[in-house]
Amino acid sequence: MKIRINFPTDILVNPIIAEIILETGALLNISQAQIDSIHGKIIADVPEDQFNAIKNALTSRGATVNVLDRPIIRDEDECVDCGACVSVCPVKVFSFGEDWSVNMDVEKCIQCGICLAMCPHGALVLGR
Ligand code: SF4
Ligand code: SF4
């Protein structure tokens, strides 16, 4: 399952990810990380059966954890396969098929919302 971890400024100096891997034994597959001097955000895949242990280990250190379980939804009646979404998605949810239709792999979606504004037909919404 995909999760988003946010770190507040005051704990950025600590090696939190290393600590929680050692504490829980869970392997995090980090797909995105944005860390600067004031904020940290990580997108990771974690084993579902270890989610609670990982969440507890993170929140006890001051991080917040959100499950990314509402991926993008496309209104097939509105989509015209223009491809505007293909180039903007940072995790390559969209791709052209052999017939130049636009395919989706929603399992990859990290709910960043970037594609919503790019779709000229308003065919995309985040899951509710
Ligand atoms: S919300 Fe973000 S990750 Fe999901 S399909 Fe759109 S651009 Fe890609
Ligand atoms: S940008 Fe919108 S209309 Fe164009 S391919 Fe993507 S979902 Fe379809």
C-alpha cells in the first residue's frame, strides 16, 4: 500500500526512516522524496500487514502518515486521448497504447493532483 509521510521542520535532523526500518523490520520502498530545510515529504510503498507498526513508529516521532487509497479516476466519456496527462504525471500512470489511446495504471498514482489541471476535458478527478 502507498503512504505519504510528512515531516515537520524540527525532526528533519533525525534519521527517522532508518530508525523505523530498524524498529519495525519493515522494508519501505520509497518512490518519491522531497526534503528541504523546512519540510520533508516521502511517498513509499509499505507491506499492508506492517502498516500499523510503521505508522505508530512514525507518528511517535512527530511525523504524519496518510494512506494514498484514493487514486485518480477518469471519466471515459470525457477523455479524448489527447495525451496531455501523459507527460505531466511524475510516476507514469498514463501511457500511450499501440493504438494511441491513453492507458492508465492507477496502482502507481500518488494523488499529487498535477494531472487534474492539465486535462482539457475535465475527465480526471481524485477518488472519493
Ligand atoms: S494525481 Fe498525480 S500521480 Fe496520480 S495520475 Fe495524476 S499526476 Fe499521476
Ligand atoms: S488529459 Fe484528459 S482528455 Fe487528455 S488523455 Fe488525459 S484524461 Fe484523456
